[in-house]
Amino acid sequence: MPNLEDAPRTTVAATVYRVVLRGIDPLASRGSELNGGRYNSPGTKGVVYASFRKPTAVAEVVRGLKARGINPQEYGPDDWWAYEVELDLSRVLDLTDTRVLERLHVSAEALLASDMTVTRQIGRQALEAGYEAVIGPSAASPGERNLVIFLGAVAREPRVTSSLPVELSQKASG
């Protein structure tokens, strides 16, 4: 399995997008704690998933709902909200960098596989090694990137700057 001790660290100063149900704190991590995610096992606290582009964040929610047998079109136009989140991170593992993947002996395909054993181990090791976040490829939008934020490790708290309702039905085919 990959050794993250000598993996390169990159910085991210950007606005990312998080889509959550109306009324949910956009920095809440309870869903990933209960259900796990691509880069965390159930029970891991403080893991928040975001995307570098709003359409990618919407597509990720649609994909997640469909994976749980939920039809995204059952939701109304004000049920889901997209939040802009500003962050400034200095210890980020970029799994979209082929040099990093080569150094870790991990294939790009393993990052998108339905078996999340490898990605969950990478997430656990990244958190233990003091990374603030992991950049990974989007399983819902090929060519796009997501950011997995470890809230307990961030030096500066992410800041929510705006929100707008989004309709999932526009991305339901994706």
C-alpha cells in the first residue's frame, strides 16, 4: 500500500463547492461519518467532500443518491443548496498529479474503482500524516476534481461565502 510520508504536499487557495440538503450546515461532516465516502470509512469524523466546480458538486450528489437507490428528481428546486467555500490549505495530497500516483504506486483507475479499499486507506493515511485535504478525480464527472477536507487538520477554517439553491434534475442523467 502507498507510503505517504514522503509524498509531495501542494497548496490550495481556492473557492470550492459543496452541495447539501436545505438546512444542513455546509461544513457538516455527519453524513460522511455515518456512511463513509470514497476517502473515509464510516466512523471517521470531520471529513467534508467538495468539488472545484459547482456542476461537479451537483453531479456527485446525484451519483451518490442514485447509488443509494434514490431518484434525484424526487426533490424540489429548493431542497438542495450549493455553497461556495473559500479555503487556504498548505498540506494537500494531489492524487490527480501523475507523479504523485507513480510515487505512491497507485493507478488512476484505483481511485475511481467501486471497491474503495485503496482510496479509504489513502484517506486514513493522509489524515494520520497531517494532510489537510486530498484532491481526487471525480467519479461523477470525468476529468473534474474533488477536494476531501479533513476539518480537524486544517490550519485555517474554511469560510462559507455564498449559497444558492440547485436543481438536481438537471444532472439526473449524469
